[in-house]
Amino acid sequence: MQKVLLLIIVFVLAGSPVWADELSELKQMMRQMQRQMRVMENRIQELEQEKHVQAREDQETIQELQASFDKFKQARDEESKGILSTLNPEVSVIGDFVYKADDNGGEGDNDFNLREVEIAFSANVDTWARADVIVAVENEDGDTVVAIEEGYLTLLETPIANLQGKFGKFRPFFGKANRMHLHQLPWTNYPLVVQNFFGEEGFSEAGASLSYLIPNPADIFSEITLEAVNNGGTVFGGGEEGETIYLGHWKNFFELTDITSLEVGASYAFGENGLGNGAETHLSGFDVTVNTELFDQRRTTSHTEAVFNTREQAMGNDINSWGMFTSLEQQLTDRWWAFGRYDFSQTPTASNEDTHAYSAGLTFAQSEYVFWRVMYTHTDNEMSADDNTVWFQLDFSIGPHKPHAYR
């Protein structure tokens, strides 16, 4: 028995180093496996991060490709439009619809009237010039009249720096109101001084115009315009072949503050008036426009214009008469405007016929292509009965040439 126990003890003692080595090897293997697992976990995390980074890079690449495609498509569309616009000018149609209720109603009063439809054609002729043609279809005393209201070529660049030219039929640069079309005015009709001295809807004639932007150290916008146009008889009473009216206008624009601007202009015109012996009519005038914001960042516009007339007579006794108007516009909301206007005017042929008019109204801008307007006018005529008139106006536009604001 003792021998057996001894053999067991010897065997155990003899085998213990083997077991110790195996255990050590097992521990080393476990540690190695743990290191490998940590390496694998780290690699998995790296792969996950790389996958997210790659996904972001792929998304950015896709966005860049989409942006490039959109840019290319836009350039192609613009090029196509450019080709089409070269062949086909921009075409717009503007309608002016009114209802006029008048105490002293005449022809066309107290009736609905599509007063005017303008068809405008505009296009760049080449790199240096642009052409504009405006055809007016009007209702005059129940008859439809079609006429070219304006049609001219503008030289955008000339050999002389800051000089532009205009040739054709256009509205001469005398004041501001005369140059505006019906749909550009902030009122339903032209002021009395424009109607009396330039015609019911202003003055447009064929001729030539040169405008020069005057360089100056103060960097103020200062432009002088010189024009020569046919004497159509409306302004000066002439109209014979070969008679010419010469005009000049000096425009200056000042930015007084971030919200206030001032525009000041001076005008002069002269030409034969058809009374014989070389008798001429001389017109001078000024215009002042102020834009600012008085209430809650709402726009306020004030405009004043005056015309002074000297009409020579063949036998002496020249006629000196004048007229003026002043208006105020106040923006009430984004789409509502209120306005008022005072008119005073004599006539080109009489200095003792004074007429005063007082107007007020509201304009609702439905969009940049449609506006609605109502206006009331009381007219005090020294030579006839006083008059009260209510206007309702709707203007709409089809095409790129939308109604302009008179600002």
C-alpha cells in the first residue's frame, strides 16, 4: 500500500511540470486571442467609420454631379432662349381698362372703356444696340385707332464713353410725367399741365436723342440729354415740314440717407409755333422727386413738376403762362397705396384761364402684373362749371413687360 501511494506521489510530482507548461501555453493562447479580438473589434469600428465617411463622400459627389448637371441644363436652356430671343423678340400686352363717372359727362363718360392696349416688342439687336417698338390700340370717341406710340433703337455703347443714343419715335425727355405711359402713372390720368401743354396722353415724336453721363469727383449720378424731334403740332402749334423742336434735360440723383433719395431735373425746349415771322415757343421746367420711408418702413414718394411757357406772337404781345402739379404717395401695406395730387394749369394760348384740380385715391397691387385703382377728382374751372369725376381703373399685363411703378 505504501508503495502504491509512493508511486502516485512520484507520478504526480513527475507530471506537474508538464501541466504547468500546458497551462502557461493555454494562458498565452488566451491572451493572444484577446489581442486578436481587440484588433478585430478595432478593425470593425474602422470599417464602420469608413463606411459612414464613404457614404458622406458619395452623397457629396452625387450633390456635386447634380449641381453640375443643373448648371449645364440652365446654361443650355438660357442658350436656347438666347437663340430664340434673337429670332423672336420679347412680346408683351398691357391692357388699361377704366370706368369714368363725370358730372359734366361727354363722349365716353359714364361708360366702361378699354382705354388702351399696348403691344410691346423688345430685343437686343446686337452687342451694342437694343430695339423697342410699342404699338398702341386706343379707343378714341368710339373709334379704334392703331398707332406706333414708340419705336426706337438705343445705342447702348458708342465710341464716346458714357454716351448713349436713341433714334426713332419716342417720348422726349421733358420732365418725368410726359415720358410715362398710362400704366406707369400712380394716378388714373395725366396731370392737367401735361394734358394742356403736351397733349391728353403726353407727347411722342420721331427724332434723335443723345444722353451723356457726366463724370464728377463727387460720384453723383448726373446726366444731360439733348434731343431734336419733329414738331407735330401738339406742343408748339407748328407741324409744317422741316420744323424741329430742340430739347434738353439735366437729371441729378442724390442718395441723402440709406432710405431717402432725391432726384432733381431741369428741362428746356424751343421751336417754331407756326404763327409766322419765325415766332417760337419756349418751354422751361423743373421736376423734383423725393423717395423715403416715414411710417413703419413703408415707402413715401413726393413728386413736383412745373412748366413755364413763352409763346411768341407774330405781331408781338407774347403769351406767358404756366402750370404745375405736386403729388404724394404713401404705401399703407405691401399691396395698398394711398395718393393725392394737386394740379394747377393755364393753357399755352391763354394766361388768364386758371384751372385747379384736387385728386385722391387708392391703388391695390394684386401682383406685379395686375393693379386696381379708384380715384376721385374735383376740378375748379374759372372759365366753365366745376366738375367732379370718379375713376375706376384696372391694368393687367401678359408677358415680361409688366406695368411699371412711377417712382
